[in-house]
Amino acid sequence: MSSTVRRVAHLDNGLTVILQPSHASSLISLWAWYRVGSGDERAGQTGLSHWVEHMNFKGTARLSREEMTDIVERHGGFWNGYTWIDQTTYVSTAHRDAIDDLLLLESERMAACLYDAAECESERTVIISELQGSENDPDQVLETEVTAAAMKVHPYRHPTIGWRSDLETMTREDLVGHYTRYYAPDNATVVIAGDIEPEDALRRVARAFGAIRPSGVQAPARTAEPEQLGERRVSVERPGSVGYVKFAHHAPAFTHADFPAMLVLDAILNGARGLNLWCSYRAIGSQRRSRLYRALVERALASAVQGGLMPTRDAFLHFISITA
């Protein structure tokens, strides 16, 4: 009989494996999570985690860049990755028959990426161009400035993409050092959801990842953000016909006893949402019955309003963003 019970296991090398059967379709989705993000970067190397993520799509010891893409596309699948303050994540979704190929892809990504010197230099240009593109988004510019004002010393104050001066000076050796330190089974979680049988899937994961050695990595100490003593304001003036207003309030870490209350508060103001990056922090607008939507949008004081609260390792921020 097909099981629908979630299975959590740990390999001998420290890899955490979470398996969630769901037999509603013949698809599986495989996620590889690494406990490293921009919050683990020091001054002078901001943007390192994001740049490493880009490099990990460019070929491994066994798979060329084209072969990596082909593994997913020949199964009619989708793949992507993202970096944020506490994590770097890779996702691929395809037919269940692709499971071994997807596991090969992620095990190679964990232990055997190449970091060709010419590719590193080429990607420097790509990432700086990406940074310049975000500088043309007024809401993104405002968020960067507000975050840097709200967080004085904690590394959450740095944009995930990094500051341009750091992107211009980082080296291939910086990238490789970051990769070899953090990309290891004892710093990762592999999640597979979909049309799987947990015990069979666990055997396949162990076959793909079991020989990769742990690194013994420990997250670097983060400077604690001091208590804020007064209101801080940021004003950014640029030509345009639309105004943006952003409020940032200090919010507790996910493990803090007050986080659930903060989550309920955000739901009252903006409507209930999930707790992942794309349906919460990067969501498009508040729900139409939420208090802020009714108070601001329905009264024609704003064209859009949204909130953002994410579970984070350390205390971060709750945002309210208004398009006036």
C-alpha cells in the first residue's frame, strides 16, 4: 500500500533527509537546502553566497553545464535556485522517473562543482548587471536603504546580492573557499515531496550522497544587533510619478516565544499567508479583507499595500510597504 506518512532521517555523514509522499500526481519535487546565506558573510565579501549559487549551475566534474540542464529538461521538468539571508536553496520538479537523475545532479552540485576561472569572471559581470537592474526598482532601492538603516551591525543589513565594491574585488579563491566550507552533507537538508515511497527514496538518497564527507562546518558568530534607541528615517528622492513608503519594525527570530504573536499580528494587518520567501516576504499585495488593504487601498490612499514577515535565525524585520 502506498504510504503518505512523512519520513525524516539522517545519514551517517550528517545529511538531513525529509521525504513527504503525495500520490496526487506522478511528479516529484526535490529541494536541496544549505544553511548558508548573506547573514553568514563578513564585510568585504557581501554577495558571496549568491555568487556561489550562480556558479553551481555551471558544471561539475561529471556533468557539463549543458548536461545539468538536460537532466531536468529531458524529463519535462523545472529547476531553479535562490539565496537569501539564512539559506541557499536549489529546487527541481519533474516526473517521478527522474528521481535518480535529480539526485545525481544535486550530489554533484554538493561536492564537485568546477569554478572555472573564466566562468567566475564572466559571472562577475552578470551579477553586477543584476545589481544595477535592481537599482532601477524604486521599491527595491528603498528596501535596501531602510534595511541598512534599521540594522546597524548585524550582517542582515547587507543586501543578499552584495555591495558593488565587494563584487568588484572578490576572487575565485573566495568563491571556492565559501563553497568547500558550506556545501557539505552536515550543512544540508534534502527534501523530496511527491510520488515516492519513503523507504525506497531514502535508499536512493543514501546511494547518491552517502559517500560525500562532512565538513564539520560551524556557522560563524554573528554580531548581535543592539537595541534601537529612537526612530530612524530614510528619504530617497528620484524622478517619478509614484511614491513608495516602507515601515520596518524589529521582529523576533523564528525560535523566539513572541514569533507566533508577531505572525498573528501580520495576518491581522495583511492577511494570512504561508511562511516561505515567495508567498510571504515577496508576496504581491495584502488580502482584500485585511485591515491595511481596507484602510488604505479601499479608501484610495494607496494603490497597493503589503507586509513581510519571515522566519529567520536571528531577529530581523517586519516590513509594511505602501505604494502611494
